[in-house]
Amino acid sequence: MNKSIKEVEEVIRKVLKKDLKEILEIYNQGIEDGLATFEEDIKDENYINNWFSLHSGRHCAFVATNDQGEIMGWASINPYNSRAAYYGVGELSIYIHRGFRGQGIGQQLLHVLEEEAKSQDFYKLVLSTFPINTLGQGLYRKLNYREVGLFKNQGRLRGKFVDVMIMEKLLFDQDYYLLNTKEHN
């Protein structure tokens, strides 16, 4: 039986190589559930090793573990766009193990991820979510992410077209953006 988040000693830390098997399991749950990714093919060790190599610097990842050392969920900052103008924009991913969803783990992971993003010169986080993922959207709205728009029929999942909602969060107050804008004459 899984304990609630309030009954466990939660630790959030950066991902280590030893975490990859459990991270892969959680990601594959997300693929199987069809609520958070267009991916349909279960991923393997090569996939997760490549993912890890891309998340050890500025674009990083965190895990939430319980007092038994189980990974309850993970979150990452991913590249949004390779153009220099988007250097401060990161795209986030977050996946929670089926047995721990709805217990506040996502909120804790996102708080840590946002603080790390600020320290790595990100000023905005964006995400894509399926409109049917109401649990995820509730989390994002609770943490002041706003809906930017909806891409209709953005991709296919299990043979059906699926819409994608785009959400964003500015990580600093308005003064930051005003003070860091150069006027062009």
C-alpha cells in the first residue's frame, strides 16, 4: 500500500545514473496511459541513457523519492528552441508514478524545477498538455501557469488526432522583464 505524501519523508534531488531504470518505468507508464505524450512505443535502456546525457547540464532533471528510496516521480527542463532568442525559455516535462499520483509530488517537483530554472537563466517555462489531462492542468494552474492556446489536431495518438494545450509561466515579476529589455532605435 502506498503512503500519502504527508506520511513519507520526501527527498527531491537531481537525477543520478542509478535512477534511470525507475525513471524509464515511470515514463513508460505515461506512454501506456496515453495522457501525457504522443509516444506510443515503449522506451528502452538506450533511450533513457541518451535522455540522461541531455539532462546533466543547464537542461536538468529531478526526482522525488520516498523514505524507502522509491522514485515517485520526475521532472525535467528540456530545450524549447535552439535559436538564441529563446535561450531563457525551457520546456518542462513531469511524470508521476501511477501509485503516487494526486498526492502533491508534482507540485513539489515543479517548485524545485522552477527555482533551478531561475538559477540557470531561464525566465519562462512552457509545457504542452493534452486537454484530457485535467489532473496535470489542475497542478499547473495551481502554480500560476496560464493557458496560452490550443493546437487543434496537433498529432496522432493511437490512430486518432489529438489537440494539445500550451501553457506557460513567467518565472519573475514584471519588473524583471522591463529592466531586462533593451530599447532598439
